[in-house]
Amino acid sequence: MPVSNSRFSFWRPSRPLIEQATGRRLARRVLPDWKREQGRAFALGLFPALLVLAAITLGPTLYLIVTSLTPLDPVHPHSAADFSDPAGNYRALLADARFLNSLHVQLKLSATTVILQLALGLGVALLLKCALTRLEAVRTAFILPMVLPPIVVAVVWKVIFTPDVSPMHRALTAIGLPVHSLIANPDTALAAIAVADTWEWFPFTMLMVLAALQMIPGEPIDAARIDGAGRLALFRYILLPYIRPTLVVAGLFRLIDSIKAFPLIYVLTNGGPGTATEVTNYYAFVESVQFLLLGLRQCDRDLDGDRRLAAELAYRPPWRRSAAR
């Protein structure tokens, strides 16, 4: 309160203001200590899990990298320590026409399956969103292919693509449209695998898009309808901007999984006819299991990991991650 004294006047803070200022200084001293202890507790809690994760991921990864630098051969155990030509496996791999063909086949299979799964998943999700109450039971049926073991899915499609026992081939023959075995024809074998893979995994995209559609607020949709927007304009200018991040994430997940495709190819075509369906994973399997070229196989696995990392960085580069933080 102001106090007068002949010629000067000064202001003396009251006791409550002094106590508040003192409390704030104490809080500033105590709060960093509390945050430090909280961070230490989080670090101690995460350390065991990070240690186990490093043991089961970094250890095998380092082993693969080291092995790819050697001409490892089970018949000659001493070859595991032979580092005389570290880049030999990589040179042989890049000079192998069969490996380059597997890259081309992998690219076609990944592009086809990802596009089909995104398109089919988006279409089914929009259909379920429009008639959610009437198709509640059908939604569960759409999920069944995704929860089946991959080997079961492969056997089911093996039956479908075998003309002697296939209901599809018998139906087409009955209506006068006989079709030869799709998986025995080099021109259609890869497309047949793409259809089977799309049938198995489009429910994943459908579920993600359906969840995103259900999170869209109703006000923009109602306003667009009042303004006279049609269904196409409603989807293009209202729905698509909301679900575009979900489509990108779903496409990234499916792209990474498509690089790991193996059971369908192993059961349906065994990499054939010829090398028409031999992707990089199957090429690595043939080189390591049939020819016992383990060093070359680890080299292929390293390149396969680089492709997955490139797919992840294409979605979110390091500078975008640092900017987000």
C-alpha cells in the first residue's frame, strides 16, 4: 500500500503477495526436480524392454550384416570368418539376372496388390458406412480372410485355381467359358497371386478407412448437402481430405507386408512357372535352402531391409520427424 512521507512516497508489498512470490520460487525449484525424477523413473521402466528389444532385433541384424560379408557355406565352417572379399556377395547379387528379375516381379506384385487393396477397402468401407446398421453382420464376414492363417488362405486359393477340383473352373465350363489353370500360365500366375493376396488383406484397409469415416464430423457433410453437393463432390471435397492420412498409412503398411510375401507363392506356384512369380523373398529362400549360399542370402536380406526402410522414409522423412518434434 502507498505510504506518504513528507516528500517521497513508496509502495510496500503486502504479506499475501510476498507469500505468493515465495511459493512460485519454491515451485520453480521443486518442479525441475520432480520432472527429473519422473524422467528417471520412465527411463528405468523402459530400460528392460529396450534391452530385450535390442537383443532380439539388433543382434540378428548385425549378424546378418556380418554374414553377408563372408562366403558362408555349411560345408566349410571356416568360411564364416573369411572376410577376404567383403563386397563379393553384393557384386554377385547385382550381377545375377535372376535377382534383378525378382526385383521386377516384386515391384509389379507390390504395386498391384497395394492399389487393389486400397481401392477395394475404400469401396467396401464407403458401402458399410452408408448402410452401417443393415450390414452390421456382413462386416464381420469381411474380416474373416484377414484372420485366417496365410497357409490356409493359400490352400483355399490352390483349390480354386486347380481346374480338376475348382468350383470356379467348373462353373465357367458349364456356361461355355472354359479357362485353363491361371497359376500354370506365366502370363496370369502373378495376377492370380495378386488376387489371392488382395482377398486376404483388403479387410485391413477396410477397417482402417471405416474407422476414419466414422470419425468425420457430421456438420461439414450436412452443410455440403444443403449447398447441393452431389455424392462425387461430397467424397472428393469432404470425405477424401479427412481419410487421406489413413489411406497413406494403410498403403505404407501393405507395401511393407507385400515385400514379405511368401506363403501364397510357395503354395500356389513355387516361384513358377519358370521365374514368373519369383519375388525377392522366394529368391533368397531358393539360394539359401536349395543351394546353401547363406552369405548371399543374408546379403539379399540386408537389401530387403533397406527397401522396407526406404518405404518408411518415403512416408515420413527424418527432417519431417524432427520438425514434428
